[in-house]
Amino acid sequence: MGFYGERIFPRIMNVVMNNKQTRRIRSEVCAPLAGEVVEIGFGSGLNLPHLPEAVVLLRAVDPMQRGRGLAAKRIAATAVPVDFVGLDGQELPMADHSVDAVLATWTLCSIPDAVAAIREVRRVLKPGGKFHFVEHGLAPDEKVQKWQNRLNGLQNRIACGCNLNRDIPALIESGGLTIDQLATFYAKGEPKTVGWTYQGVAFAAS
């Protein structure tokens, strides 16, 4: 991943993705979680302060191991045990139908094969389990889409594989999940190219 990707970028994200708006959204997304939860894209543990008491174990997956050091204080402050189980959301190292919920916050934009990751989410969820997510992606406005497409290559380079123009609901459904709840909006104070947000819950139809 290189010096920038391993050492610098996690520190940038630890600051940029920890503001009043993202904390509010994280709180909303995490509130319904319970039982054993897998988090794809653990990063520096920014979701830890928002996990409810009903979560008994968090299994953390993230390729940027530097984030674990940045998360040390948050791990020490949470009552939820954190188990680092893998680096790649495309191959989750756990048994079929073994977890109660999966969490992803601003993560699917950067996974090389996001559909493969969703298939893994579907595989590890227990019957009745749900995928809780918030992601940025393809905007509905044609002018914004044009700029997203123009800037996507640059975004990939400076943000370690992040894509501006992914159709998040389509990716989730292509991976075999059904979206149960979905809110969409432009994040306040963000450029529209990175601000179009999908927040919701999906499940595996029987």
C-alpha cells in the first residue's frame, strides 16, 4: 500500500471523517446493532463510541493496519470487545451464517470488488441478520455525475482507491441483499461530488 497509504492516509481519514455530521450519522447507523457484529472498514475505530450496549463483540476487518494504533484509545474506552479478524472485505474469515449484523460506513467506495464483499456479507449473516451501511456514491444529478466521472481517477489516487461514482444500491442488490430502508441526501458542507450519501439497511431474502 506504500508509505502514504499505510502511514499518512489513515491519519487524514481519522480527522476528516470525525466531525459533527459524521458522528451523527454513525450514531444513527449503529443504534440498531446487537449481538456479534462484523465491521468492514474498521479504520481507526470511529464507530466504537456509537456502538450500543447490545453489541457483545465487534469483529473488525480493515486493510490499513495503522488504523489499529489510531484506534487504541477508542478500543480502551469501549465496553465492546474488538477482535481483528481480517484485512479484506472480499474474503471474510468466518463461518457461514455466523454473525448477527454487518456494519460498513464509507467503505464500499474503496473495496476493489464491492459486489464480492456484499456476497460475503450475505454469506456470514445469520437468518434475519442485517447489513447496516452509510456510503457516498453516484449522485442523481447529471451535472454532478459528470464531475464525479471526471474526477474519479484523481480521487482513486489521492484517496487510496476511493470511487466517487459507484451506484451503491445497485452494488448491494447485485451482491444478493435486499434493501429494506434507504435515505439519500447531500451531506451538508461537502462538495456534491463526494457528498451524495446513501444510508440504510439491507437483508438477505430467504
